[in-house]
Amino acid sequence: MAEPEFQIYQCSNEQCRFRCPNNLTERIMERCPLCGEKLIPQGSAFINSKKPSANPVVTGQPAVIFEVLLDNLRSTLNVGSIFRTADGAGVNHIFCCGTTPTPEHAKIAKTSLGAESFTPWSYHPNALDQVKLKRESGYRVISMEATDSSKSIFTTLTTSAQSPTLLVMGNEVSGIDPEILQYSDQVLFIPMQGKKSSLNVAVAFGIAVYTLLNNSHMETNVIG
């Protein structure tokens, strides 16, 4: 399949100057969506190809087995975004549990952009059962939740180079199942500087997964 071709357009109205890219493989924009004046192409058409080079340098592979459990998420857009980030971070497996929509849902593709095809996943009706199984298998369970006893992800040793890790992300409103927190080796939070007390779960996942993987690499280097 050919890569889509894009063109930057800018409004001819100097009082508006609306500017945006347009996918030429879908349609050609003629009028400004804000003021209705003519749109003028800027520069040359281009292809935004993000394919890796023939010999990519892989630097971000997890030092240990790193898996993710989604405990009763509700948004297909959040799940899709998590799948895309998980692929980029090299996550080994995603467990979709309870109400969490799976990649079988068509809307997930809107934010995953095909990443759901590369990250192994499975569905499990009971998240707590899955956490218990992982603990029994020797996994270190880390849950992202702000509680009275949780610790900052930026100031706490969060991974063990000797053990596989299971990162748990919870429901966008109710958070992680309290019993899962009891089975967690660590409960961590992302410090907030503003008025809100939490981040979007997909955004929080991105921060958490790369922070944990970075710590894992650092610890492995120290041990080795």
C-alpha cells in the first residue's frame, strides 16, 4: 500500500491565516473551515513515513519480561493509545481484564494505529485472579495509584533486574481494585503540580512504562 501524501494549506485571508496539513489521498481542501476563504498550498507535497531504517539501532528493549494489566478500563481510545505506547516501549504482553475493551473493538484502531497487531494480548474476566497468578509465577507487581501510602515513581526504586514485572493500570474513575493493591509489591503515583489530582490513564501509562524501563536498564547496568 502506498504511503499517504500530505500538503500544507494556509488560508488566503491575512486576518485568519488558518494553517493545517491535508491528506491528498483522501481529499483536496479548497476552503478554510474557519472563515470560508480560499486555501493556498504551501511548499511541496510530502510523505510522512516513519518506517525504521534497514538496520535500526534497538536501544529500548526491556531488560526483563515486562507485562501490563489493564484493570477494568472503559475507554477504547485510552486502550488504543496504551497499545501504541506499549509497542513503542517493547512491552511483552497486555492483559485486558474485566470491562477493558480488547483490540477486537473497531474503535481501538483509531488511537493504536495498528500497534495492536504487534503487542501480544489476552482477555481475562477477573483481574485479581490474573494478578495472583503472576505473583505466584514470580512476577513483581507494580500498581499505579495515588493512595496515602503510595510513593513517587520518580524517587523510588521501582524494578528488579532479576524479576519479570507486571504493571497494573486501573479504571479511569474508580482506580485499581483495592484487593489488587494489597497484592502489589509497590504502589506508585506520578506527582501532580496543578489543580487536578490525576492524569489521563493513557498519559500516565506512557510516563510510568518508560520510567520503569529506564530504571530497569540502570539497575541492570549496575548489577552487571
